[in-house]
Amino acid sequence: MNHPEPAETKQNRSRSLLRLSKAARVKELNALPVEERLAMIHSAQGKDKYSLLLDAADGQQLLQILPPQDLFLLIKELGREDSRDLVAMASMDQVTVCIDLDSWQGDQLDDETSLDWLLAALGGRKKSSCRDCMILILIFLY
């Protein structure tokens, strides 16, 4: 019978992986099956999760699998300025949830916070995604 691996074991594996040199860490991480990489990323916290996402060859795809609330909490923990690359890698649905969670003050939308999120989302986007962001910005501004 196959028992799920305890979260503590997954956290320990990600910590030991993060102790390796960058080259060794990237090699080891990317040699794991996608399910294990995703489980490791899910169990990691803060800067460890950030490092694993950036080290994974398919980091953008793994990030976009994460629930938007997890991404939001990670960005809030790291600070939006220090995690702009994560915002740029996120799906538009994830960015929309982040805007919803962070930009409302009661029933009023905080224009500056919303615009900061949208501008962060523009970084590193392909043209089609940039077009989506620009449409959102135009809608937001008018």
C-alpha cells in the first residue's frame, strides 16, 4: 500500500535540495518528475518556494498550477518589489485574484495598488499576454 509522503518529509527534502550549489540544485530539481517538483514547491515556504519556482525549468507552468491565493500569500510575504518575476510568470487569472485580494478597501478599489499589480504583470509577458494586460489597464483607467 502506497502512503502519501508527510508534509514534513517534503519540506526536509526541499530544504536539503536548497542547500546544494545552484548548479547542483537546478540539476537535482529538474531531474524529479513534475508531480514531485510540484509537491516540493507546494510544501516549501517563502524564499524557498521562490527559489524552487525560479530554479525549475518549467517554473512558469508550475507557478500557474498553484492556487492564486497561494501565489498572493507568497508575494505578500516576499514583497511585491522582490517578487515581480513571479507576478510576470503568473496567469492572468492569478493576477486578477491578487488584484481582488489586495486592491479593495471596503467597497472602493485602490487605484494605485491595482495599477501596481497590472504593471508588475506586464513584465516578461509575451505580446498576446501584454495585449490582455493593456486591455485590463485601459478598462481600469476609463
